Amino acid sequence: MRKILVGVKRVVDYNVRVRVKPDGSGVVTDGVKMSVNPFDEIALEEALRIKERGEAGEVIAVSVGPDDAQQQLRTALAMGADRAILVKTNEVLEPLAAARVLLAIVQKENPDLVIVGKQAIDDDAAQTAPMLAALWDRPQATFCSKIEIKGGSATVVREVDAGLETIEVDLPAVFSADLRLNEPRYVKLPDIMKAKKKPLDVLELAATGVSAAPGLKPVLTEPPKPRSKGIIVKDVAELVDALKKKGLV
Amino acid sequence: MSKILVIAEHDGQKLNQATARCVSCARQVPDAAITVAVLAADPAAVAAQAAQLAGVTEVVTVAAAHNAHALAAVLAPQVVKLAAGYTHVLAASTAFGKDLLPRVAALLGVPQISDAMAVVGAYTFKRPTYAGNAIVTLEAPADKVLVATVRSASFEAAPGGGSAPVRAVAIEASVPAHTRFVSVSAATSDRPDLASAAKVVSGGRALGSKENFELVFRLAEKMGAAVGASRAAVDAGYAPNELQVGQTGKIIAPELYLAFGISGAIQHLTGIKDAKTIVAVNKDAEAPIFEVADIGLVADLFQVIPELEKALAK
Ligand SMILES: Cc1cc2nc3c(=O)[nH]c(=O)nc-3n(C[C@H](O)[C@H](O)[C@H](O)COP(=O)(O)OP(=O)(O)OC[C@H]3O[C@@H](n4cnc5c(N)ncnc54)[C@H](O)[C@@H]3O)c2cc1C
């Protein structure tokens, strides 16, 4: 295959304890560490491995986000992507709009495969992969934990509630990466230097013809209800007593 | 009035309990008529179960050989056809629903609300973001069909006792041949199902090996509980992937959750926030799991589990 396109979203780092703004308008992101969505890192790693096996020619990283998302794309380039595209917008796009933007890039680049993370750890929506596959009218394989390319098709193992499901899809297709697909590589310093010279194209959202207008109106963002304070027991006997009192054993 | 279409999840024989929870969510929408759609090779048995759910107005069935396995690319165009005339399309936020509904929403050209956890109004739902650390209330436009997946842990299963009529419908939708089912390795066990169990015994990295993890399985068996695991335990191969609890595993709401040697990372906690009682056993008194535990015991799990087994046998 010639090309693999990978989605790379800039998100609040997974180690950050996210706080809700007091006025309920969203979460605090000023001065907060931002990273590549961990699932997108897995998606990218998989694309790189497919390329390194000689089964793909080029890996292109695409991000839809603010100008600063160039940092995450540079990380993707340092990991090994050949080039990157940023579709720039300061609006927060819903997954449907993000899928439409990706479709615009797909129509320009004609990849044989698109891999994205199964969800982004900010909105946790898990919609982009199936939405892109629907708009593109191509197969989808969500929650992938194993991918085997066989010429014009692929055999994919998916993590489903019952266990593992295997499906076969014709390419081109859209895959979404689950945690156990692989373990992403660490970026080394020389790779970061090399990444600075790789091409990173920036285009405005307007150039894709996609509207950023949200379809859903966010009314309020609030912290979750705190759990009431618990007790500490000193041994198993006390634990069993406490459970008996609650009628749980 | 709202007309809600709930897409049934099943394995060909049994209706998944997540669908009954989804029906409960639908019942909270004011003034709603609820239709459950069963797409299957032979929908009769599943349709009969759906018809018994309290609050269901009607069950529609689509029998077709290509519906033998739940492939989103095959089901989505059929669901789009079925959705005509409905105000809402809902499915449980399980691997099934998460795979299918965004494809349906995109074909309909509407946004989706993922993981609806509370109904505020007919078109206004709450959902968790940032691993459950920020709850967002979203309002969808009333002039479009609202597509949403429903967070099972937030709703009790709808009780039985109903007797809705079942109606077979034929759908003319071209289904693609580009996606083919090969196999599923369903781990068959007599243990209660993790997603719906009243009690769950869960183990983390501290178990240290697959052999040691047997301690968790044994205690669970004694207690009639399901088994869960942290990501670290699954990644290390101590427990199979379908037992992972958390942001990227199963979100559960048992009466009792017993966590052994689990530190309590936010990604894990988001999966157990709705448990009624959380018990944590960890030898580190500073472990974050104690911040959410109703009952905490600072101790070595390798001593606690055998003692607990003995105490419970009495
Ligand atoms: C994108 C992303 C998604 C994730 N999704 C999930 C998810 O869905 N579910 C999930 O669980 N994790 C998830 N994680 C991982 C999560 O961040 C933690 O790494 C993981 O939950 C840790 O597992 P653990 O608590 O078993 O291990 P550790 O954090 O290593 O904790 C082990 C605990 O055992 C205690 N211990 C050690 N020995 C004993 C003993 N003998 N007796 C008693 N206690 C002992 C230690 O004090 C420690 O607290 C995710 C991470 C990322 C980045």
C-alpha cells in the first residue's frame, strides 16, 4: 500500500488532574501540560510498524486543532511519520466535524488506510473513526488489538465486551487503535532534530469547507459528585464486620 | 412526544442486559414511546425478551442472514432506514453501541452524545468527559434526530412484566460486502458477567503473576462475584482483556467492588465511580484508591485474601 494517514489529537496530558472552571464553562486548560492523545500514539506506532515491515510507503500525521498542535505533530514526525498536516482552527470541533475534516484530507491524499485512536482522552467520545468510515463509505475496524495486512484486505482482531473478535475488511478502511495494539516507541533526541526538517503543512479550517459550528450546545460543565468519606478498618475481622453491617456478605 | 428507537444488543439468543438499562434511560425521557429494534438472523427469541421489558411500546425485528453478526458497516444503513420518523436513536455504550451508533449518526448527518449518564430533558443529557472528571450537560437541537449511546452503569435495568407487540419489518438497504465476520473468542465461564454483576472482586499489578491472580478468581467464586482487573494486570497477562475495568475498559456499578493491589489511577476510578460500596486493600496507605474507598484496609493482599476466604466460609 502507498499511504497511511494517522490522526493525532492534542489533548490535556493523561497525568493532569483536570479541574472544572468555577463558572461551569469548561475545564481549565491554561498552563496545563498538553500531549498527543495516547491512543493516537498507538495508532501512529502501528502505522510506522506497517511501514517498517515494507507494507506501506508513507505515513502522514494529521491534526485538527490550534496552531500549538504543531508541537504534537513534531512529536509524530520525531516518532517517524514522513510528513504532517495541521488543519488549523481555534474552535473546538465535535467529532462529526473532525471526521468531515479528515474526509477532506482523505479525498486529497487517497490513503489506503486511516488509523486513529479509539477515543481521545479529553472528550472520551470514541466517534471519529466510525464517523469517518461512514462518510467515506468504507469499512471500519474499531478497538483494534491486532492488524494484519494481506494485500488488498486486512484481518483485524478487535477488543469487544465478550473477548476478542476477528473480522476481515477490504482496504481502504478506517481503524481505531486500542491499548494493547502495541507499545509506542520513545522518541530519541536525534529524531527530534531530524523531525524539524520534515514537512509540516498548515492549512486553515476554511480551506476544507467544513463548518466548526457545533451541533450540540454545551449548557454546563460541572465536577462529578464527590463520594462520601469512607472508613479505614484495621484487619480482616473488622472488614468482614463492616461488610456484614451493610448486608454485603 | 418523543419516539425513541433503541437498538437491541444480543448474541443471537439472549438480549444483553445493557439494552434493558438503555430502555430505562429512554423511559426517563418525558412522554416517550419506546421501540426496540432487533436485527438478527433469527430475531424471535431476542424479540420475545425485549417485548417483556417494562416501558417498551413495540418491538420491531429485521431478520436477515447478513445480520447474524453485529458488523457496524452492515447494520448502520439498516438502522438509518429504521430511524425514519423517530426523534431519538439509542444504544448501550458498549463495544457494540460505540462501534455502531457513530456510524449511524454520521450517515444521518447529526452529532452524537456518547455515554449519556442522566436525562435532563427530552433533548438535554449529561455525559462524562476527561475520564469522568468533568460532567457536561449537552443540549441537542429538537428538529433533528438525537443519536446517543447510554452509559449502562448510570441506569438500572428496566424490569420485566411488559408485553409489547412484535412486528417484523423488511428493510431495503444495500449492505456492503467489504466487512466480513471471521470469529469471536468468547471466554465462556460460569462466573457472573462483569458488566452486570452485583459483586466484583478485582486485582491489580500487585498480584504479580497469572498464578497469583488465581487468588482473585477463587475469592470471587466463593463470593459469587465477577472478576475485574486493572489495565496493568491485563497488560501483564494476569487477566484477559475483557476483564479490564476503567476509562478504556468496562464501566461498572456493582453493589460491592473489592480492589486488591490496585493503586487507583483516575483511568481506573472512572470505571467504578458508581459502585455502591468500594473496598480497597492496599499496602500503601497513601494509595489514591483510599480517597474513593468506603472501606479501606492497609495490608498485604497475600495475607488478606486467604484470611477473608476463611472468614467468609464460616
Ligand atoms: C490512555 C490510558 C488509558 C487507561 N485506561 C485504563 C483503564 O481502563 N483501566 C485501568 O485500570 N487503567 C487504565 N490506565 C492505566 C492507569 O493509568 C494505571 O497505570 C493502572 O490502572 C495501574 O494499575 P494498578 O493499579 O494495578 O497498578 P499500580 O499502579 O502499579 O498499583 C499497584 C498497587 O498495588 C499495591 N501493592 C503492591 N503490592 C501489594 C501487596 N502485596 N498487597 C497490597 N497492595 C499491594 C501498591 O501499593 C500499588 O498501589 C490507562 C492509562 C492510560 C494512559
